Amino acid sequence: MSNISRDSFRETQNTLNDLRDLVSPAQPNPKHYVGIRLQQGVPIVDADWNEMDDIRRVELETVLARAIGSGVPAGSDGFRIRPHTTNDNFTIEAGLLFVDGWLVINPARIDYAHQPHRKSGGVAPTFPDTDPAAPAGRNLIFLDAWELEVDSQADDNLLNPRIGIETCTRLQRAWVVRFTTIADNADPLLPATIPNRTPRHRYYPLATIDRPAGSQITDGMINDLRRIQLTLDSLTFAPLLIEDVMRGRLDSARLAAVFRANLDVMRDWLARAPETFVYVGREVQSWQAMTAFNDVRASAVSFEQEASAQILHRKAALIAMKAFYQVQKNLVDTLQKVSAGGVGAVPITTFLAVYIPRLDGAGPTDKLSLKFAVETDDIVGAVLAQERLNQVLGSQSDTLPEGTITVNLLSITPTGALKDKNSSNYQLTFRIQSQLTSARGKEPIRVIVSAGTGWNLQFVGSNEPDPKELVVEVLNQQSLDVVLSFSANPGAVATNLNLTARPERRQQFVYTNPPIALALGQEVLPVKVIASLNYQGPALQANNTAVVPRSVMATATGVKIGFGITNLSTSAEIYQVTVTAVDPLAGTPITATSWQQPNQPVLQSLAPNELIIANINFRITDQAVARTPVAWRIQLTRVTGGANEPLTYTKFDLTFALT
């Protein structure tokens, strides 16, 4: 292979060389090689292996450099420059950094004076033996990264001691953080600002430091230049999913619930206090107020539909929340102008006293306000702020329903292993338990089911356009049984039956039933239902999520949640409530870091159809590190006569998202 034995990638004039600026000038007749193919009888030489590795590396680096860019990936704080305790020194934070397609790793927090690669091969220009004091003025701190070839002389692990022959060499990525003095008017982000650039080195500006000579560096002197939160999520249309360690999970369902909740509370306010927006004898002002009011409602409807369809990816969700803030702000401004003109003063003042503190806050730095969240591009904070605003608006009403609803599967007819529709059709009986309170005394509740292809679902008595939906009136604090008919086409693949229920007048109060497995040849309920377990706590967000401040969860008593247990057996039974931490998405057991194990009470003997409320205490032991989100699986176990019989159909997964 002559002179291309160890570097055929350049010698074969591959066009990928031009992409990564490995040759200059560009090649006149580039080859578009994208892979190496072995041939029987043709010797394999090191050049073939090396060229294949180079092709793959260059393709990956090109994607990283041009599709994602340089900066700190989401979840890391790599290479942040911070003050150090000694003069003429600074700290380099541990973490990751993408530099023109290279992933550069700092495994541990270090200071400038003790960088691990300062004496590595390939460092250019040479790193000083002693650390010169930075002169007064403006200093640019930047990363210098390069790659060097390592053989057995540098790493004896690359030598096979049994035969005394070295293995293949390795490429190592090395780096140092350097500083240089720059002019006050210099642009630190321009490549030309970094001096003494060496071929095949890659550079990235980290920070500028403005300080007097010989002084200790402080936070106020450091200006961070890094791009942070680098992620394809902000560039693509992936469905919204943010796992915020401190503030909980944000997905499309929760975002849709925020807009739906605002619709509910605004509709209720208009019904209770129409004089807030409509003024007798003042048609112009009424038109102005109702136009602004309807703009809010129309935006909420549109954004709820888009969120439910998972159209609002992360960037689009932030744009939606900003737009929703603006229409709400326009409503507030309109009402203030109307009120200043002497119209609707009292009802408008009452409305604004509730709305403005949550919308704009006490000032520009009020981190709990919606305004602060959207101005700082904090989508999670914006959703939390809107949730607080909706909650306060709803609390002003005594007409909207409050409380919870739950649904339990009671029975299936006929029993036995499932057969296709040529042999049998089935009916599932569900019990809707209302723990709602409202002035009406009863509430319409919408139940929705879904399953995979090949499974036919229809509620008995449904008058909805889609027979997989049913709306029924349920008396407050009472229960009602509904029946779902279903059948399976021949060859229908196994699936899950998913069921949700929500009050029509408070649609953010969503109950999500645990998935019910449907598979031909298997039973839906292999055992008889002898008990039911119903959530009795405060209203939940989507996916049975309770959003609770860490400060509240860390109190001595934590949060107490009630669960209603009903004995459906024909004889007296004793049950125990078991509580297990599980992953909110996978449903598998996890370790709930810094959570206290909830109590698992053994209940008194229950007579047939007797109901009892069991209170479960949830609490964290460390606000700072407590895991979130965490789902706790509450389930009944029958212990009558020494039995240890878990009742799988009674499980309820309650997710806590800490804020």
C-alpha cells in the first residue's frame, strides 16, 4: 500500500476530507467513498481499517458540528468557569462540551493550575511550566482540544505481555483551557480572536474575565460565553417531554390540561359574574371586553387541541405559552382601561386582583409569575405559573365541581380466555365512583376508552358520535356502573385497554385507569373481583400526577392521601394496603431516593359492601435531593386467614412531581 498504509483516508481523495477541512485547498477530483467492502482473497491491511474508521468518524462529526453545533449538551454544565480560592486562578467545572463535532469530557472539577493534559503530546503552543499572572484588563478563556496517537510506550496496556507485541495504537482526545488578553472592543466569539491557532486543533470560547491584575477572580468578573442546553429537542419536532429534576415532568397531556383548565375557570367566571365583561348600556366597552375575553378562550381551545395532538414540541410549546400570556395580558389591559373609564369598577377590580399577581407578579423579578417565566424562556416555569393562576381563579367559585373521580373494573361477561368475534362478544362492567362536590349535586362525567387495531369497543347506551366515549350523570359522592362491549377480530394482536374519565365541567380533573391487558387466549380477569380501591385525595393533573412543593412534602407530616376501600366479597375480608415506588413511565420498581417509606396499614375486617377510608402518608426526608417524579403504586392484598393474595386489579399509580 506504499505511502497510504496508515492514512489512506487523505490519499484516496475522499470528498469527506473537504467537509472537515482536513485538506487545503479542496481536492480537484474528490472520491465519494462512504464505506469499505472486504473481498475474498484480498489481504486486509491497516489502511483499510483506518479508512473505514475515519469515514465513520467524519460523518458523525459532521452531523454533530452542523446539525447540533458546539456547546454544552442538555443535562451538563461542562467547562463553566468559576472563581477559585487563590489569586490568578479559576475553576473549570466537570462535564461535557461539543467542539466542532468532538465530544470533550472533563471528568472532575479542576482548577487552571492543575489541568491533566497540560504536558500531553501535541499541546501547542507549549503550556507554561508556571502560571503567569493574568494582566489587568479583559481576558478570554478558551478551550484548546486536539487528538494524539498513543502507543505502548505511552500506555503499557497496549502491549501484549505474553508475546511482547504491541496492539494497535489508540487516538486520545486531549485538551487544555487557556487564556489570552484581548482588546476591550474585540468580539470573543470570533475565531480570529483566539491567537496561535494550530492545525488540527479545535477551539471554543468559554468565558471572558474582566479584573484588576493579581486579584482574586469573583463571579461578577466572569461572563459565560458557552452555548448551554444544547439538544436536538429544540431543533426537531419531537413530542414535548421534559424531565425536570426539581419541578417534575412536563408532557403534552399536562400542557393540554393547562389550557383546558383555563377554559373551565374562565367559562365559570363569565357564568357567575357576567358583569365583569358585559356592561349594561355600554355596548362599546362590552364589545372591547368580550373581544379580549374571547381571544383568551380561542387561544386556549387552539393550544389545547395542538397539545393533545402532540404538535407542540418544546420550542412550539414555549411559543404557545408566550402567545397565551400576551392574550391574557391584553385582557387585563383592556379591563383596566374600561375600569378607568368608570365602567364595571367593582367586578373588574375583583377579577384583576386575582389575575394580575399571578400573571405579572409583584415585579419584573417575581419568579413565580407567568411573565417572568416566558421572558426567561422557561417552559416548565410557565406551565407551573399558569397552573397556579388557573387554580386561584377556580378557587373563587363555589359552582365548579371539586374533588376526584375513580373508575374500577368489576367484572367481565362471559368469563374465560378471550376468543375472537366469530366465537364470542364480551362486556366489561366498570364502576364510576364520584367524590365530587358541587352546587348541582351531580356532574356529567365523560369516559373514553381506546385499544389497538383489531379490537372493537362500544359503550352500551352511548349517544356520542364516537361510541368509545360515554357521558353519564353521576350523583356527587355516589357511584354508577357502566358497561363496555368489545370484541376481537381474528388474529388481533395483544394490546392494552386504556380508560380515562373526567368531569365535563372540570376537564383537568382526569382519572387514568391502569392499562388492562387484552390478548386472545388469555383471561382479562383471571380471578373474581372482591374489592375496589379508589383515590380520595385532592384533584390530580394528567396521568394521576400530584404537583406538590418540596417544602410541603418535607414537613413532619408530609402529605396525607385517603383511599377508599370497598369489600365487594360476599363474606367478611381483611385487606392490607401495600405501597411500592415505581418508575412513572415503565411501572417497574425503583429506589425512591430521600423518600420515607409510606405506611402500609392492615385494615379491620370489612363486612360485605362496607367502605373504609385508609390514609397513606407520603413524605420526603431531603428537599434538595429527593427524587422526582416518583410514582407510588397503591394496591390491596387480601390477608384474610393468613392469605397473601395481591389483588392486581386494585392497583393505583399516584405520581408526585415535586416543585
